[in-house]
Amino acid sequence: MLGITDLWALALATLIFLAIPGPGTIKLLTSMAEKNGGARAGVWSTLGLMAGDTVWMALALSGVAALAAAYPKAFDVLRYAGAVYLAWVGFSLIRHSRAALGEGTVNDAENRGARQWFTESCLVSLSNPKVIGFYVAFFPLFIDTKNFAGWTTYAWMIGIVLAICFLYCMWLIAVAQVAKRVFKKHPEAGVWLKRGAGAALIGFSLKFAVQR
């Protein structure tokens, strides 16, 4: 159907991949934890993550992965740039972690909105060019060669992945909204959550910088 061997298998594999915590999940949750964040920040962060993933999927399917393999130095530049950006986001979270308690540096979250949440989440998604390799290996597993319809099949596959990504993130937002009430009662826990999230992003940046 649509040049895809098994829609349900594609959906389940995508869901399993999304359930593995990564920089995107951390960015979504920390955006929601901002003073004026909440569900609105979560939705815009979700859209930003989806935009970044769409870029990687389109590039992977258009053969850019093969080009990157032919010119590994250019690929490394992208990888290092992404690692630096993730580290910067991580340090920013740690630096502003006590702002929620009214201490330390004044957080600029009060002036932030849809554009910032969308852009930053998109950049986090784009910070790991290795994702191209994943999609190159992932999509062929579900292509029905007998009924393959070129970019029509690709478009359906991308659409399915994005739809599941959106639904998963909406579920994550709902859970985070419940957790946010707990952090309001125990603000110190929110501080440590931000510090932990920042440390995790720095860890991801180091991983992306050294992986081959």
C-alpha cells in the first residue's frame, strides 16, 4: 500500500525510536518549564523539532547521505557545529536554573514566545547530522519495491513519521503539564531538573562531537 510494506510496523518502529530520550525531548520539556512556557511552548517546540526532522528526512531521501560519505570533512564541520550549539543550550539551562526561584541572572523567558521556541527546537533537531544515516537505514526497511512510487511513497513515509511524532509529543506535553504542578509546589526540584537537563545536553554534545 502506497509503496510501503507495513504501515503498522513503520508506525511502531517510529514510536519506539521516539521513546528513547534525546536532545529533542529534553528541549521540549525545558521549554515547557519556562515561566511563560506550558503547553503552548510545548506545541511550538514540537513543531520546531518536526521541522528539523523533516529537513533531515528529505536530505536523507534525496541522496545527501551519499554526498556526505564522499566528503566526510564537510560532514564533520556540521557535526561539530551541532555539538557546540547543544553544549551552549545546556550551559544556558544550567546558568538560568535558579531564575525560577527569583535568584541569579534574570531569565529572558518572560520575553520569549513562539518564534524562539520553534527556532531553538528546530536547531536542536538539526544539531545532529548523524540522523541522516539513521533515516537512510530506516526507510528502506519499509519500502515495497514492487509498488514503489518515488517521492509519493517518500512523502507518505515522512508524513506518517511526523504524525506519530506529533501525537507522541502531545502525550508528552500532557504528562509534563501534570508534572509541572508538582514543580510549582517544590520549585527546588525544578532547579535540579533544569540542571540535569543542561548536563544531559552537554553530554549529548560531547557524544556527537566524538562519535564516528
